[in-house]
Amino acid sequence: MNLYISGSNRKGNCYQIAQDLKSENDTVIALAEKNIKYCKGCSACTKGLEQYCAIKDDMKEIYNNMAEAGNIIIITPIYMNHITGILKNVIDRWNPYSSHPELLKDKKIYIITVGQMSEEENEEIAKNIKEYFESLGEFIEFKVEFLKNLSSGDIDDVIKNHDNYNEMINEIKKRIK
């Protein structure tokens, strides 16, 4: 089973791309629908006081889905030259994995970015996001593969800007192992 995380604050492009990529047994989580609180930095998760986190919110569902998934595919819009704030909140809550890297061992995290500028204009931003996830992967010990940097406006524009949208979706599916 693959886990698709739509990192957008709304159910738009990223959510639609996740829906188009997923197979029957895969799970899609739209962060726009989740209550994700900020990490408090209490370290209860790393001291073994809690299974994952002392904060009671929708992160528990995300932790459980991450544990079950073979691959985790994150599709994020580019906001202010980086990932969204809500996705950053989720990543901040990955602190338990720093003390227990075996929880993500052998999992691969794939990244797709969607920005409003052209793919060429977003290239440097996408590269920085890729490097951000690679540094997390070194710290928490998971593998990262950057799949695609897309240009958008809304999903109709993604499809219009990519005449071969269905081919692109099929190519991405093949790369997710």
C-alpha cells in the first residue's frame, strides 16, 4: 500500500493528482481536512513516554498510515518558495522517527511539487525542496526520490499545460516502486 499526502491547504491540484496516481489499495490523506497542531518540542516521543506524540490530533492517523505504507508520496504546492505550512507542521511532528529510524526503514518518500510559475521558473525552488527532504532523509534514515515539478494554476491548467497529463501520471506510477 502507498500513502499519498496532499500537502495543500485546499483540495485542489495536489489532491487531484494524488487521486489520479493512487491504486485501489492506496490511501490518500488531504492535509486540508486534518487538524494538525504544532510540535511543542516536549520530546515525550523520543523519551518513550508516548507511542508517537503526546499531542492528540489527526497526526495519529498519519503515523498509522505511514507505518502501514510501503511508499509515501508527498504532493505539495509551492508556497512562498517552499512547502506549505501545514506540511511543515506534519514534518515537525516526525520527531519520533529521529529516535526510532527503524519505523521508516526501507520506506521511500517521493516528492512532487506544484507551483504557479512555469516548471523552469520553479526549478530552483523544487531543487531546494528536494535537498530539504534529502537532508531529512539523512537525519531520519529514509530514502527520497524527487518525481516531478509541475506548473499549475488549478487542475484544469495542469492538464492543459501538460498535453500528455495521463502519460505523465502513468510515468510517475511506474517510478513509484
